[in-house]
Amino acid sequence: MTIQLDNYTPFPNLRYSGTDTDNLEFGVFMVKVAWDLLEDGNCTISAEQEPFVFKDEYYGEVNVTSVRYPSDFVPYKPKTDLVLSATTWAPDGKPASSWLAGVRFTSTDGIVSEKVLRVFGPRFWIPKWKRSLTEEEKLNWREYKNLFLGWELSEAKPITKLPIRYEFAYGGELSKDADADGVPIREAFESNPVGRGYIDPHWSDHTAPVPAPQIEDPDDPITDPYRQYAPQGFGPIPPAWLPRRPLGGTYDEAWIASGGDCWPEDYDFEFHNSCSPGLRAQGHIHGDLKIELVNLHPRKQNWRIDFKDMSPVCFLEHENLDPKFLRMNLDSLFLEVDEENLDDPRAFCTWRLLFHPTETLGIKLFLPEDDLSQEHLEAIELPPTPADVCVAMPQNIGE
């Protein structure tokens, strides 16, 4: 079925289909808006809009660096993701060994989410021995474990800035034994393979300093070299990392036997929520939003941003159903406030609306304050969920 689209906004949009665990399909309509973050704390729609991101964008090499911007191309997010690409700056621009950095999102209904991190300059876990080992003894240090006194966390060196990236949070990988061919077996910390500070009592080299995490939860300071800590940050979690990965479902023999042509039974739409734990809204954010950033700008220690609600509205025309005005869900808000974009800080909003794939004849996209009368504004309904619009279909509806 051909769906007529009339866009009365300047925003990029995309229409495609999604499926649920029963392989039922629903229509997905997505809109993305880029904003300029102004010096006075207000936002204005950017003159230059941005295309959709179809796959996760990394800071560098895939699986070696952390994700900078998560893919926009998902079927549905049951909650709003709040994601930052940020650099933190020492207060007053003076080098410091440690300080706090934080973000708070407040809607008209109250605090949506907030997260505070403690950052450090470079620091190390230093191995302490009763006596110095010879170079030969270091190669077989396990034989001298009775001389090992433990690890000591060094003082952090003063710095003026630090990118808030998972490379500086707890995590990493290490070599464990070797396979039949003598190739070292690498074991990664599954919640953050690109981090630092992951030490194993048996397999980690106990004769050399180990870089320690430079980002931690101030309520759960890193004090134990062998304990595994939750990685801290403001960025997105890749789909293969914990705790996100299990939400994608179990791809076992039973799933293969079923044909493998749909999501597993234990798949959860929340798999597509990629933001860091602590930054996910309880549901979808509606209304105006105030953002407070602490130590995320070199000249503004307390940076406040007023985000006015500009949620697009869709008018859907149906074949056998009444036409409706529907509000779109804001399911992603990305703040680009890192050092590289400090001269042009921006925000990116992605709104999404699900629709009935066989009944929908046309979609009209509006900006409510500019295009709709008071009567129409009062008629706007909340958007549907996948269960409201799923149908069995023989082919993709987005062609």
C-alpha cells in the first residue's frame, strides 16, 4: 500500500517497518531535529539539519573504542534515551587531580534523571612486593606469590580536562592461558571491554603497574583492585555489552529450529534503549525540559539549557478508522558538548511514531504551534505502542 506523506516541517524523516516477537509488523515514522545550543542557555533549530545515523558511530575503530552516537534506526524505544558526548573540565580551569561532573534533566513533571561522576587524572594500580624481583623472576611471578603484598592505588596526576568516555572507566580485557596453538586467549570485561583497571588475581601481570579507572561513581569509589565495578559514563552502551545484550533475546537452538526469522521470545524492546544506566527516563519525555551540566564547559561551570517542547504532531488518515492527530514520542536526546564541538555545541532529537501498516493512507507532519488550531491541539492523542498497531503482513511496508 502506498502511504502519502506531507511534511510541513523542515525536518528529515523516514518511514519503515518493525516487527515483534510474533513476527507481526508495524509501521515506524521517524523525525530528527538538530538544535544549536546558544550562549544564553536557549536552543534554536539549526539551519543545517543532520541525516539519520543508520549504524552505531564509534570514536575510532569498531569494538576497540566506545560508541559516540547510537543508531537512529530502531523499531521502538519504550523510554527516552538521554545521551551525551562530553568533555569535563576542571573547575576554574586550574589543574586538579579530581573533581565532579554531572548532568540533570528536569521536565515540567520534575526530575527525569540525573547522574554525577567523579573524574581523576591518570592513576595506576602499583604492585607491591617484599623485595624486588629479578627479570627472570618476573616471568614466573606466580611462583613468588608469597612475596606479594598487594596493589596500591597511586595518587592521580593533575589535569584540566578529560573526555567522558568508557575508555577511561572501569573495564578492559586480559590474556588468560593459551589455546592449543599457543595463541593467548583474551577475556574481556563484558560490561566494558575498552576500559581500564580490570585485574585478575591469577592472570594479570602482578609485576607492572596497571592503569586505573579515571571515571567512577562517587557513591561507589574504586578501592579494590580485584573487584568488578559498573562502568561509569554519559555515553551509549553498545548492543553487545552487558547489561544491554540479554534484552536482545536468546539466540539458541530452539530459536534456530523455529526458523530464525523473527525476534526470540525473550526479546524486549528496551534492548534498543542504549543510554548509560541512570540516564534513562522512566517513560517518554513530554513537555519542556531543563538541562543542567556541571563542569562540562571550560567557562561555564554550571551550564543551564532550556529545551522547549517542539514535539512534532502527525495527522494520520486511515482507510477504515477515524483520522487522528497523534503526538510523536521523543525517544532520543543526544547532546554534543565535547571539546571538539565546543564552538558549536548541538543537540539532536529523534521522535518516533508507530502506525497501523495496512489501515494508514496518509501521514501529515506538523509543528503544533505553527500549524495547528487550538481545536486540533486539544484533539492530539498519545502515540500507540507496538501492540496497538501490529498486523500480519507478507512484506515490508516501507517500500
